[in-house]
Amino acid sequence: MAEQEEMMPTQDAERQGQVADGDCAETQEQALALRRPGNQDQTTDMIPVAAVNQLQQSVQQISGSGHVPIFNPKDCTFNIYQSKDDAHASHHSGHPSVDISENPPSTSQQPTTSHVASGAQGCSAPKKMKLDSPAQDVADCCEDALKSHYRGKGSFVKVLPWVGDDRKHITEIYTKLQLILGKYKVMLTSYADILQRKTKEGDLILIAVLTGLAGRGKTTLFDKIAYDWAVGSSQVLRKYKLVFLLKMHALEQSSDLVDAVFDQLLAKDVCIERGALDMFIKKSPGKVLVLLDGFDELMTTSLCESSFGSILEILSGKMLRGCTVLVSTRPSHFHRLVSEELVQEPFTHVEVMGFSRKDVIEYVNKFHIGEPDKAKGLLNKIKSSGLLSDLAASPMLLLLMCVLWQEECTLPETMSRLYHDGFSYIFQRKGLDSQGKVAKVVIEIGKVALHGLLSPDQSLSFKESDFEPSVLELALKAGILTRQRVRKRLQSHNSVQFFHKTFQEFSAAAYLQNLLEADPEEFHKILNEIMSKGARRFEYLLRFCCGDNEACTYEIMKVFQVRYQEDLSFESEMGLLALHCFFEGQSKRLPPEEFIHSFITDEIHIRGLNRDCLNSVIYFVKCVAEQTKDSGNAYLSKVHKLHVHYCTWTWFIEELAVTMCAMTNLHLVDFNSNADISADKLLRHLPNLIHKLYLAGNNLGGTAALWCMHLKQLKSLTKLDLSYCSLNGQDMKHVAESLEDLPNLGELRLNGNDLGGTAALWCMEVKQLQHLQTLYLMGCHLTEEDKNHIDESLSNLKKNGLSIWT
């Protein structure tokens, strides 16, 4: 029987009633299917309508309801089906006619009738019964209910508590995000591209994993997809009959898809039968799109495959293989999601990068409309800081920057300080900032927050009784906490949540900082618990805990060194997390010596890092250089080889170059493939003892006159690689002139530079390189005349053993 049926008073306590729509006309073609529970063959007998009418005669019709309750004999169930003639019920009349999906609203002029006694969401009464398509009928009704929800309440997104309005319509706040296709690093034009990706065999790729840092817009993107489906504005979404947008913070590993839909998306009194909905989904998975928001917030932290419910089994490909699934997560949980137990190839990996530089400019100008000077000032401030530029890609944090700039025309330089100022502003705006209330409230709710983060089920939802009443009231008033009525398995209760998971992590970190002073032993116990569960799972908690707190920072660095000694380097995720924490601390005290030795080694590799990582790396290296300069740079003097590849940020190269003065024993510098670098600022800081200098793959064309004079100082140089640097003939002349005084240069690589027709400009200078043994000129488009110049000018060097590769 339908799970939503209501019990009717009868003389026989074991009799039950099922409600049928009274608007359904009784005809000779209508019938009731009688199925007896326990009949293993699932035999269905047809009962004439006349017999049903006879059953109904003794039952008084419910006043004003338009529905007739039907009592069935003991152990029998009556299922009333709509006929095939009218598969699509008319849509609920209370919504604007913007739906242009596959199933447009009915144009029937018949009067609207009442729904099931308790009122159904978006489900109109059927006109005829049919015997064999209850699943289709339920899908129609569910489609109406979902679209009604996404167009209505679901289209209003709760905005951050540091702005005035509590909720805004999705169309007012959605800004197009940067979507990058995983390993290919290709910019997608819209989310539609994700849903149209195909395998080499031409099959659609049905699973997509969207990763992005906190606040980058993953949740809002999913809200927009659901809204676009509901109003029919996206062509690619029209093939889906049902779209389920589910919040994973309310799910555990055993959660069932249909149960979650009823708990999160459908009204409590909706007239939809679970079994029929489940049947439609299983029979038509290609018509279903599931959006799973926040895998990193899943209540279950230790997964057990044998306990998976249908949601995780869909992700693992064991159920509904034709169903399309988009799942979002923080990068820290990517490898937990993409694993043998869950998502496997083929799947699409998309990085949600937030705002582009152009988007940031547009957003700031819109926020400060009518105040162009303020907008310009904020944009200049963001541009001047590598960290702020990276944080501005987050829509959530950019909004906070705009709010703080509006008030003070200044911005903090770390993420911890940004959140601290944001929390203070929230309380100030609500008039709750007196007598140190901010710190007290944040620490008090932080205790609950930390317990939730560390609980086996990673609790992101709490009971009101978990908080001290006066603290709860203040936090709710400020907007840091939210309270809402939620339903799970037909039970309703008040649920308290932090506005955003980062708010919970920041509050928990404030409690931890306080705990280090109040109870150091308990602090270390909790810190070791965090590390044992996996530091990357608690990245933001650890970063916030270090925020402007030298003592916490030093203790956390010690634990990193003890637990992850083998994983600490500039190339490892764990090493970069440790450096993020050190940066947030802004400490004048260096980390433990063993920690420093893990990073500052004989040979250092830095490659392909984003701005956030590069900012933490350079902060650490500069601190080590600055604080050991009076002791002979004991750490940096041990570096012999430095490799920096695929770094597209000029500011990092320039700041790193300054610290290279402290690397007094450096003899190999490899700065290949870094796009546009300032060779002038790099070369002027190189120690004179450099033996090998590799600058291939950098755009140095037309600038040699600015930097080549620094080459003269490198008297120990034996190898120089300037391949693929876009050098022209004039550049080559400047370079060759600068190399004349280098007595040890034996190898010069110039491959891939367009030097065709220019040999006459620089051959005579190259002739002066008496110790040159190998000259590479492959791919330089040399003409026959060029080759003749080279042979003639370098004939004496060739006699001395020079090899020329063209």
C-alpha cells in the first residue's frame, strides 16, 4: 500500500482504507486490480467496477474533499491506476507558466479539484484510470512536485549573513563560474558541456565529479541546474524526467535514493507512492539526473562497501547504470570518492575554479555601483596580493571582501583574518559586538562544532539542546547558525546548522585555540585524533587553528613532523597543507628544525602549483632566509639544485629569486617552462657559482638586452639552455656578446628559436666562445645561407671539437 495512506475508523480494526481521487469518473472501462499479499506469483485479478460501487455504497463520502474512501477486505490491497489515455495530469495551477520541458502544462479548462485529504504537492487529479502504468503516473506527479519546489522555495538561496537580505533568488546571485576539465585543463563553456561528454566509443559519460575549494560556488551551481530544469531553460536538461538535488550532509553510507528524495525534496503529505517511484527510476534510469552536493560532508566517514545504500551503489555503478550523476566535493576528498569502492572510469572530472579575473572585476564594480573609486581601490588591493587574488576566486569570500572594504577600505592578508573580521562584522551588524560577545559565542559554539567534525558520522546538523540556550540565541540572531524544520523517515524536528561548513570549522578552531591555554593535555589529545583521522580531511580546521596563534602553529608543525615526516616536501599534498598552516599562523618563530630539513634539502623541486600553494611556499622560504641570515643561512646554504617548473606567476619567481642569494652553494638552476618570467630579476640574484642554468620554454623574446649582462657574472657556468624562448636574431647577438667572458661554457642550447636569416648577426660573437663543445640549433629554421655563415665562422671551434646540431 502507499506509504502515505491514512487509517479510517471502521468496525473492523484490521481494515484499512486507501484514498482514490473522487474526480476520476467511473466508467465500464475502469477496474480495480486485486492483489493478495503473500501471493508469490503476484497474480492480479480484475474486479468489475460494479462490485467496487457496491463496496462504496455503505461508506459516507468525506465532506468537501471530493475523494471517496474505499474499504477493502482483510489482507487485500486495492491499487487504483490511471488509464493510458491520459498519462499526463494537468500541472498545478499556482505556478508561472515558464516550464518548457518535455511535459508542458496541460491546457485543459476543466475546473481545479481538491487533492488528497491532506493536500498533495504539485499533483493534479487523474481523469481516467489505467491498469499498467502506475510508475509513469507517479513519475508525472513527482516531476510536478519537484519542479514546483525548484521554481518556488528551492529557487531562493540563503545568502551570507554579512549582507542584509536572508535569501535571494538564484537568478540574482548566480554568476557563471570557471569550469575546468580535469587533466586536460580545458575551459568548459557551461555545465551543459559536462552532461554531453562522451567516451571514445561515443557513449555518454554519466558520472561527473566536481571538485572545488570551500565557497567556490559548487552548491549554487547545483541549485542553478535544478532551477534551469524546472523552468525548462536548458536544452540539455529536457531529456530528464526527474532531477534530484540532494544534500549529502543529511546522508550516510546506507542512505536510499527514494527515501532521501522523500526526506529532502517532497512535501510530507505528497500523494506519491514510494514503490511506484522506485519502479520508474529502475525502469527508466536514463531519464533521471541525480545531483549530490557535498560528498565531503557525508555523515559516514569510514566507508564499508557492504553497508552501501542505493545512493553510493549508484555512484559505484552497481545500480541504475543509465542514470546521470553529478557529485561535488572538496579536493581533499577526491581520492576517497574516486576509488575502487565508488567512482571509477569512465567519469568526468571538473574543477570548479570560481571567478576568473574578469568575473572579479565585474562583481566588484557591481557591488560598488556608484562608487567607482572604492571599486578601483579594492581591485588594486586584490591585484597587489597573491593570496587575496586567489581568495577572490571564491564568490563567498569576494563578497566578504567587498563588505569589509565598504566599511574600512582595508583587507586582512590571511584567510583566518578574513573570517575573523567577517565574524566580527556579522555581530556588529546585529548590534551584538559589546563586552567580548563575539569571542565568547564563537568559542562556545566551537565546542559543539568540533565535536560534530570529529564524530564518526561527521555531524553538520545539531539539536537545539546541544547548545547553551543564550549562546544559541545570539548565534542564531547573528546568522552564524541557522535553524530549520527537517524531516527524516516521516519524523520532524528542529535542526541547527552552521551557515557554511567553513563557519563550523572556524568556530571549532577558535575553541581549540582557547583549549591550548586552558587544558594543553586535552588540546594535544584532540590534535592527535585529528591527525590520526587524516590531516587533509581537516584542512580548514587546521589552517584556522593556526591563524595568528604562534603557540598553536608551533604545536601543529611538530605533529606534522612526527606523523608525516616522509610526506613533507614542496611536491606533496601533506607538505603543502603544513605550509598553509604555517602561513596562517604568521609566526615570527620558525618551525622545529626537523620540519625545516624536510623541505630545505640538497635538491628542491617546485612544479605546477597554484597561487595559494605558491604563496605559502614563498612565505616559508622567506621566513627561513630572513631568520637565519645572521647565522650564515644554515638551512638554505645546503641547497645545491633548484627546479621550478610550470609556474605562471611572475611575482613568485621574483620573490624566490631574492631568497636565492642565501643559497650560497647552489650550482644548478632549472627554471624551465614558466611562461613569462622576469629574467632580469631572476638572473641578478643568482649566486656566481652556478654551473648549469636551464631557462628553456620561457618567453624571453625581444628582452635579451635587459638581462643578458647578468650572464657575464656567472664565471662558473658550463651549460646554458635557452631553447624555445622565442629569441630573435637581435636577442641572440646580445646573448652571444655576454657569453664571451665565460671561460667554462661548454654547452649552449638554442633549439626552437626562430633564428632563420639572422646568423650573420651573431656568428662572429659565438666564435669567441673558445671552450664551447656543443651547440644545439635544431628547429631554428636556419637557411642555407645561415648554415654557410655558421660553418665559416665556427670552423676553428669545430677543429677544436665543437659539435653543431642543426
